[in-house]
Amino acid sequence: MTALILNLSPTIELTDEQFFQLCQNNRDLRLERTAEGELIIMPPTGWESGNRNSRLTQRLGNWADTDGTGLAFDSSTGFKLPNGANRSPDASWVSRQRLEALNPDPAKFLPLAPDFAVELRSASDSLKTVQQKMQEYIDNGVRLGWLIDPQNRQVEIYRLGQDIEVLQSPTSLSGEDVLPGFVLDLTHILS
């Protein structure tokens, strides 16, 4: 099953609050909104992708708890990007310093781009679409992003202000200077 994209504009232009309420009223759906106002309805993943994403989120969360400099988020967290899009990376992290400076409403979407974002490509995801999403994250201020692609056994690393790096069959990934000391073991995630 692939994502369903509804072009609402110019018939319906949802405000941020209306989009938030739409998401709250349809909690069983995973909804995103593009900068152009298109509504994206994403299907649930299969069990294999769900298990991979669970491991990814768990490992990032464990590191964040130990490190203490920021908070990790799962795929149900909404971010309002500077370009107006509402996105939900499969896993993400934001520094405490940025959160405290912003003091956002914890019941709403975070009105910023995360420092770090990961997309885990599922069998139903178009590689091009996920690559475009990763580029959108970087264009909106994400400092480090990983596109983990189990189908091709590769990882694309996106860095702010740099070319994309493609790794074939890596066994682990480094959080570099964005997540110092974080090393993601890709066992049961990429394979």
C-alpha cells in the first residue's frame, strides 16, 4: 500500500490549528502535510518495518536518556518545519537547549526542524519520495539525517551544507558532532 496524497488547495486551506485537530480526530491515521498544503495519508507499515523502526527508536532513546543533552522522538511526533510543512520522521532528536529556548506547548507539534532525523524506508515507500523528504529536512535546518534503505542495503547520510554520502551495507552509523557518542548498531535494522 502506498501513501495517499490529497491536493486540497485552493478548495481547502487548513490552518495549523485545523491540521492539528484533524490529526487529533484521526489518531489511527498517520498524516503529514507538504509545504504546498497537500495532505499525505500514510498507511501502516508491515510488521518487518515496524520491528526495524522500533529497534531504531529504542536505540536512539536509550542513548538520549544516557546522554541527557536532548530528547528523542518516535514516528508519531509532528514537526512544523520552517517552510510550513508538517512532518513526522521515523525517529528524531532535538537538543534540550533549543527546546528550552522555544518553550513549546507539549500538547502541540514542535514548531521547528529537529537537529537529527531518520527515515526508514519501508517496502511500500518510493525511494525518490523519501529522498525528497530527507532533502526537505536538511533544507529546513536538520543538521544530520539518515535515510536507511533495507531494500538496497544502503544508508544515505544527509548533512547540512554537504553532499549526500551513500554507504553500502554499513554495520553501524555515527551520530557525529550532532549526537556525540551515539553509534547506531544496524543489526536487525538494515538486514
